[in-house]
Amino acid sequence: MKPSIPKGTRDFTPSEVNFRDFVKGKIKSNFELFGFEPIETPSFEKLEVIADKHVNDGEQLIFKILSNGEKLSKADLSSLQKQNYSEFANSISEKALRYDLTVPFSRYVVQHQNEITFPFKRYQIQTVWRADRPQYGRFQEFLQCDADIIGSNSLWQEIELCMLYDLIINDLALKGVCLRINNRKILYGFAKLLGFENRFNDFTIILDKLDKINIDGVTKELKKQNFSKDKIQIIKEFILLEGTNKFKLEKIRKAFKDSKISLDGIDEQNFIIKNLEESGGFESIDLKFDLSLARGLTYYTGTIFELTLPNFPEIGSIGGGGRYDNLTENFGKKNLSGVGISVGFERVLMVLQKFKLFPKDVNNSVQVLIANFGSKTALICNSILKELRAKGVKSEFYPDDSKLKKQLSYANSKKIEYVVLLGDVELQNKEFVLKNMYDGSQANFKISQLESVILSKLKKFN
């Protein structure tokens, strides 16, 4: 069998895992700094939970788990004969891998509501799976990093999440990041003004493609969906509106003076933007009100966010989220509003790698290798190893009594900083040789000094 992995998945080398842990650590520490608490949910859920009605094309993107044993007797063969593959698949699947972390979170909140203190601030860093077409920056298995606040309608929560984004971006030393912000209420009011509120989902799905197909592509899509030319022209004028956030919102307010829902959305945006600016603004993010931002997930009901890199457009968004009011209704819990963001972990990694923003000391490699000179010195070498590890020194003993050249080559290939040479002669003299693998220098020291010498060398080197 030829060794291979499924498309849309990846193996990670030790250095790649180190980079991933570094970024994960930055995100996690900032989540906790803002008072978010960790939870974890199962990698798979009941299909009825995962197949959420709010996710556009969600069912086609879900990895369903095949039932086994007697459960397969429930297979709906008639749907298979009718080539209704979706119904047939559902008849032989009761569980599915999680598509995202938000829907399992809403299930978790309702199921554990008596144990939760509201508003509940949770973060979750776990793998999700989507049967999407693999392409640049898009995988079928990837890590998602979410932070949500549920149980409060306060707009200060949106402000909190914007500030959280800014701190994460600043800690990762990313430059040129834009936080696009909009409100679904404004979009709905816009759709109602133009007379297609009954086609709101169609409108937002097309609008959400603007970054990929530009304004001309959006215009063509709207024409295909039989939106009238004069209404398309109005859409273009507002989408292409330039100026400050305040200017754009005031311009839109005049157009929507008779639409209460849209005015509510404008007031919410003004509140968020005004308070962010008056609290000192951002360190690393440019805040931009953008009417074209739609977000494809239909469970959003208020503010929506998206993090982008204008100087790296091919990567797409590197984060997003928004306010949702009805997500827990599916599980019998009404009137529980929440707001959350997600950090696009995999894409952030790609950006850091492209612009070479990883610190040079991001590694978890062995620091000291003790060379193997045979059975006479092996026991004392392992005693030394135990002492070094007790002091937190990442160290190992070469397992085989091989030629020294081979052992040094091993140390080089693993980028090990120092090699301890302790052969028969050194043992007789109660000495050891410490070899610096970076510059090739070496020196003799007393065995009794080994621990202190290595600790001082590592401290100096780092």
C-alpha cells in the first residue's frame, strides 16, 4: 500500500507542531486574560444537532458517521432508488463529526444551563471537520478557536470581543489587519427598502461573495437571481460608499429613516465604534464599517465581524463572528442572546509563515545529547540525564554505542545545542567534554560541575 492521507488533511512535523502550539498558546492566553473559561465537546454529535438549519449548504458539508450492526436495517432503500442520496445517507447515519464549534456550544449551554453562571464566557480550541473542496487556505480537518459570551444583550460584549481580537493580533505581531464590521439589521432593512426581504438569504449569500468575485461578479449574480437593474444600482452605490465610518453610517441612516430595524442596527454600530474610539482605539487593527459584509451563516441577527488582510487577499478572512439571538431555540431555550468570534487558526499560521513572523526561539527541540561510549559509562550518563531533566533541561542519551561521527550527525540533524562526551578516559579523570554544536568548540569540565555548567551555557545561549 502506498502511504498517503486523504485530501484536505495534513501531517505536521515536529517543528510545525511547535509553531502551532506557539500560536495556540497566544490565542489561549488572551482568551483567558479576558475571563473566558475553557470547555470541550465531543468530536461527534447526534446528526440532528449537527445538521443545523442555520448553516447554508451545511448538510452537504457534514461528515456523517455510518451506523453499524442492526441499525443499518433502517436504511431507506426507496430514497436510494429515487437517487435522493441525502435522505438515504441520513437513514444510515445517526451521528456526525462536528461542523463547527458554535452549534455544539449552543447544545452544551442548554444541556448544562443549571451549572452555568450567566453571562457565560467560554472559549473552545478543538478540531472540526467539513466535507468542503480542499483548496488554498481551506481544509477538511482544521483547528477552530472560538470565544463566545452568551446570556447578555449588552453591546459592551461586542466591544470586548473587538478588543480581544486586537490583543491577539498584536501578540502575534501581525500588521495591516482590518476588522470589518456590519450589522444584519442594517442588511435586512436594506433588503426591505429594496423590496426583497423575502429573499434576504439569497441576497446575503451573493453579497458575501464580494471579496471573491468583486462588484462586477456580485452584479452578475444578482441579475441571474432576477434582481432588478435599478435596485442593483442602488446596492452598488451603497456598497462602494467611501469615507469615515461615521460618514457611511450617517449616509445610510438618511436612506433608512423609516426603517426601525435598520435604525436599530445603525445605532448599535455607532455605539460600538464610538466607544472603541473613545477608549483609545486599537493597537494593531484598522476598524472599518463595511456594508458589503454579510457572513454566510444565517444564525447571526446583529453585529457581524470579519478579520481580513488587505495586503494578502488570497488568504481570505482570518477570523469572524457575530451576534446571534436564536441559536439555543432548537434545544428549547428561547431568548438567550449571545455573541462570539472565531480566530482562523490555520490561515493565521499561513500568514505568519508567509511573512516570516515566527520568533526564532519557537522550538521544543532537545538541548543536550549525552553521547554513548558503551556500557562502562552508560550508568553514570543516565544518572546525569536524570539530574538534567529534574532541572528542566531537554536532554537525551544516544541509545546505541555507535561511532562518534554518527552521534554528532544525529545531534546536528536535530539541531541539538550541546553534546556531552563522557568516555572511559574522561571518567577516569572525573571530567566530561562539552561540545558546542553551533560553533564546533569544546572544553573540559569537572563532572561535579556538569549541571551548573550546562545550565549557565543554556542560559547564556538563549
